[in-house]
Amino acid sequence: MKVTLCPLDDIASGTSRRFEVDGHEIAVVRLGDDVYAIGDVCSHQRISLSEGEIDADEHTIECWKHGSEFSLETGEALTLPATQDVPVYDARVDDGQIVVVLND
């Protein structure tokens, strides 16, 4: 299922925003003209990743509560205490709109 979330300009580069779509909690991160979409819930505890710090050079997001880092590209848990990956979603910009694909 392809879902349009918002205009690209609604998210500043280097920041993220949380969306809930059809039961999926998604953190959308914008880095320049690129967008990434990963599961918004840290796999260590139920903490919103979209509130965490983004490292644009490494393409990671850090959980603000305990410091676990996740790859924006793969969802891989890169540092402890998280040991489980988070889901990733196909995200792109179509005609200035951020679009994600949800696979159920």
C-alpha cells in the first residue's frame, strides 16, 4: 500500500517526524532531498525514535532515552542496549510529496 504522508517541505533537513499509518508507527527522516522511513519505536523500550538525534553523516538515529543507534537505511540496531532491528519502509519523494510503501 502506497501512502502519501506530507509535502517534503514540511520536514526540515536533518530532522524527523512521527506518523501513524494503518497501525504502523513510522519515523520519517529527511536528509537533504533524501527521505528515510523506519519503525518509530525503539526495540529496547517503547520510546519514540523520531524524538532522537540524527547523524546525517552516518545515516543513523539515536534513541534519546538510552542511546541505542539505528541505521536509517537498514533499521539495524547498531549499539546497545537495543539488540533487535526496527522495520524499514520504502520512502521516496513523488512530486514534492513524501510517500511510503507499507507491506502487510
